[in-house]
Amino acid sequence: MVKKDNSFEIYVSVISQTLDVRHNGNSVMSVAVSTAANGTGEAHGSECTPRGWHQVRAKIGDNCPANTIFVGRRPTGEVYTPELAKTFPERDWILTRILWLSGLEPGFNRMGNVDTMRRFIYIHGCPDEDAIGQPGSHGCIKMRNQDVIKIYDLVPVGTRVLITE
């Protein structure tokens, strides 16, 4: 039986557009991210990034190559290219790895119309040409593919995630 390492935490700052991974309270990785273009908020359908305490509910994408395209949390068999993006310019690209978040605060980001998990809010990879370090997602936390691979390999399911303004 593999024992969960609960000594990791992830902190996302919407103001600074950064994600910090801490182990036993010490920062082990800090990267730029992109949160929602619509700002913060918890309501279903808002396309806002939810605030508060969450946990990594599931990790999806073990051993997938960088730029693997996911739809409905399943790899499509496609690998992202700029040419593919030109063919489908309106597609919301979820690439490489997914850390699916679940809210931990009932009534604020868990259950009912504010349930982060049911809103399908992830930490995930994005195309290299996407702007990072400024808001631009549909509610998720987007990051560079090499960064999401590192975080995915580092933190276990159950890792606590705090998203703040």
C-alpha cells in the first residue's frame, strides 16, 4: 500500500498569477499560471476561478506525451500542434496532464451551484503560445506543459490547494 504524502500544499495567487508548491512549508517550485479571464467566483457557469481550499481529487494523464489533448478528461489520441489550433481556433485546449480539483468548503466551493469538482476545474497544461502570467482561462488554472508535468509527478492525490485573490 502506498502511503499518501500530505506534506505538500499548492498555493495559487490570482493577483500575481503564480502557483507555489510547498513541501513541509518550504517552497519547492513556483511558476507563472493563467487563471480565469472572468476573474474569481464560484458559481456554476461563471467561467471564473473558484477561491478557497480545494484538494487534488484525481490526477489524469500518467505517461501521456507532452501536448496530449484531453476532452472530457480522456486523451483523444491527438497531440496538439499550432496547425491543429488554426483548424479549431475556438477550442479550449486542455493538454498534457490534469489535476482535477474538488472544493473543501461546503456552501462556498463544494456542493450545490458552487461545486468546483462538478464545474470541472483543473490545473492543466496549455499550448506554448498561450499567454501565461495573465488571466485568460475559462476558470481553470493553466500552465506550461513542462511545469504541469513536474507538479503532477511531485504531488499526490489529496494535496490541498488554496486559491486566493
